[in-house]
Amino acid sequence: GADLREADLRFSNLQGASLQGVDLRKSNLYGANLRQSDLTGAQLNSGALEQAHWQGVRGLANNVLSHASLHNAGVESAHKNNWQEAERFFSSAISTNPSEPMSWVARGICRGEMGQSTKASQDLAYAAELLRQQGKLEKSNQLFKASQIAITPQKDFNEQGNGVGSSLLRAALSAMQVLAPLTLKSLAPLTP
């Protein structure tokens, strides 16, 4: 691949480009459009794409994007009701920082929307455990209750999914106002 180390690629349009094996270490990619590019085997510094447009990139190494970037991409997908893509981003965020409960909550909501109530319940229960370990007992207890609601059969479904995620969210919000900020925060962007 090409050697583009320390290159100034600010605001460059590389959309759809084949950048396989390219050395981009220490390059300035601020505002660069890398959407749908192929970065298989490309060499990038950790966090190199934090301020670049990277949606749809193929072959991206796991260590290139931060937890916040992956979580935020999941939030963006969830807001578009693209639950499968959102779940993948939240799963990637979890793999980079498994001790962050918000990504577990968000993935649980996605899984609920996709009808995976057992997995949704497990994610919410794990987030509750993380909150307990952080000393946030009231939020932990409420989230644990929400995890139990996730596996309770739901009667009403909505048009955008099977409704389990929406029902879970409604139940969680009604369970106690303490949980509302936690649940909503899980589907809000994080700051890196």
C-alpha cells in the first residue's frame, strides 16, 4: 500500500476509495470523507478516525475507533430504527469498554426491538450489575426490574419493530423516574 504517513488529508474526499494496506499513521484525517472506503490492512493510529466521516468503512481494525465513537454510531443507527446495525455498533463499543453500562442498556433496547427478549434482559441485567459495582444502587435496582420486564410476554406491538423494545422502554420509564435519565442517556451520544 501507499505511504501516506503524516499526510495532511483534512477534508479530503476519499469516499469509496480502496485504501487497502495504506500507511496512514500520524496523518491528519480531520473532516476527511472516508465513507464506504476499504481500509483492510490500513495502518492507522488509535483514534485516527475520531473526527473523520467513517460510516460504512470496510476492513476497519478494532482499535481505531473509541468506545464513544462506536456508541454514538449505534445511537445514530438506533435513531434511524436500524436496530441490527445499532446492535453491531453497541457490541463493538462494549468490546472496547465492557464496563460502561450505557452501551449495555442501549444494546439491550436494540435487542428488545428485534424481538430478542432474553438477550435484551441479559444486557439490562448486566448493566444493572455494573451500576451496582459503581455504587449506583437505586439505578441498578430499577434497571434489574426492567431486565425482568424484558422477558415478560408483551401484548401490544408497534409498527416499527415487534414492540418488545418499545414496551421495555415504556415499562422501564414507568417503573421509576430514576431509570428515565439512564435509559435516555444510553441512546444519547457520548463525548469522547
